[in-house]
Amino acid sequence: MIKRLLSFNIISAILGILVFVIHGYVLSNLDTVLSYSLAGAYVFFQLYFTLFSVVIEIVNRISSSNVGYFYLFTFLIKLLVFGLKYQDILLAPEAPALSGRISLLIPMLIYVAFEAFYAIKLVLPIDKQQPSDLSE
């Protein structure tokens, strides 16, 4: 459990930093100025992924058959917290530029993929044993 938690969180942090650097580079080449902190969005999603992975491990220990339902519940909670955190940007009278809206969606989609993969790995663990030989 601890090994899985650490490995997934380290991998997601490294990939998140890599995507953040590439994302920032693309935005700087396009001379795009965002009305929010792009680093703040990535940090928000990384912290949420860390919290998600710890809590879903606890749920998996208690009732492994409910991991999928819990994933859906945490996804809803994340959308609500994300909406509260960025409501000034999302509900602004003048709509942000397309690049600003897409720049919020990119880290969200990346970390949703991390969370889904983590939940799938808990629900469907890979069996490392070789199938028994039927000829014996």
C-alpha cells in the first residue's frame, strides 16, 4: 500500500511538473497572459490527487467493492471544490480567452486520468502468477 502510494504520487508529481513546464513554455511562446496562477492549478490538482490516493487506499482496505463508487464521489467533490476555487474566473462577466479556459482544463484532465488509472489499478490488480498448465 505505501509503496503504491509513493510510486503513484512521485510519478504524478514528475509528470505534472513536466506538463507544467511544457504548458508554460507553449503559453509564453504564444504571448498568452493568464488571469490566474497556472502553477496554482497544477498544485491544486496534485494535492487533490495525493489526498485522493490516500483516502481511496483506506476505502479499498475497508470495502474493495466500493472503490469505483468512491471514485465517482471524489470526482464530484473535486469538481465542486475546483468550481469554488476558480469561480471568479469561471463566472466572470467577460468570458476568459479560449487559451485561459483550455489552460484550466489541461491539468484537470491529466490528473483525472491519473485518478482513474489509480482506481483501476486498485479494482483490477494484475495477477503476477502464471496461469496453471492444463496439460499436467
